[in-house]
Amino acid sequence: MPRELLEQVLEAARWAPSAGNLQPWFFYVITDPGRCRCLAAAAWGQRFVGEAPVLIVACAEPQRSAQHYGERGRSLYCLQDTAAAIQNLLLAATAYGLGTCWVGAFDENQVRHCLGIPPERRPVAIITLGYPESWPEKRTSRRPLHEIVKYL
């Protein structure tokens, strides 16, 4: 995957909104096969994680948010903000014709070990990134609005 393309996807993540514009996130880009295998094991053996040509581990920086927003920043805002950055990344990757998967099922401590992540960063997601061999059928079923929205 061209580095320029990867940086465009990361740039989209960088421009996500965040509480107080604190941008409490950090991204590890992994292409080393050994580290990819380590992350696949950390993701409870989800083999496709280790098969992706690029993995991005998105981390929150709780203390960055806590400095301005206290405990709510540490326990919530940093996670919301990092999730917004991840969504931007996924949308940009899709627009560039890349396939992605947001993986949230993993052992956080094992991910830390695989990458040497310091304690001030919290792994939030492992994102697989690459050119898909085929595209899955688009899902068309969604809960209707009347089940998920209430106007007051």
C-alpha cells in the first residue's frame, strides 16, 4: 500500500472532532508480519487480523482529556473522541477503495505487549486495512427509524 495513501487515511482521522479540540488519540501503524501475528493472537485468534497487510491500533490518551475535563474526560471523552477519529479513518479508507474492519475484541494488555504501548495510552481498536479480494454484499437491513428515534 502506498505510504501517501496511508497518510491520507490517517489525515482524515486527525481531523476528527474532539472535546476541547484536545485530540486525545495516537495511532500505531503496523506492517511487520511478526507484530501482525502477535496482534492476531491478542485478538483472540482472529486470523484475518494477522492476514491484513496493514494494521492500525488506535489508542486513546485518557490523561490528555482528564487535564481539562477530569474523570469524565478520562473515562468517556477520550474514548468518544478516538472513536470519532476511527470512524473518519474508516470512511476515508472506504472512499479510497480500501477494505477495513474495526476490531474491538482483543486482550488490551496483550496488545500493549505486542507494540510496547506505554501506560498513558489505551488501545481502543485494531483496524485492518488493505485491498479486499472481494467485497461482501452490502447490508440493507437496518432498524427502522421509529424503533431508534424519539422526537420530544
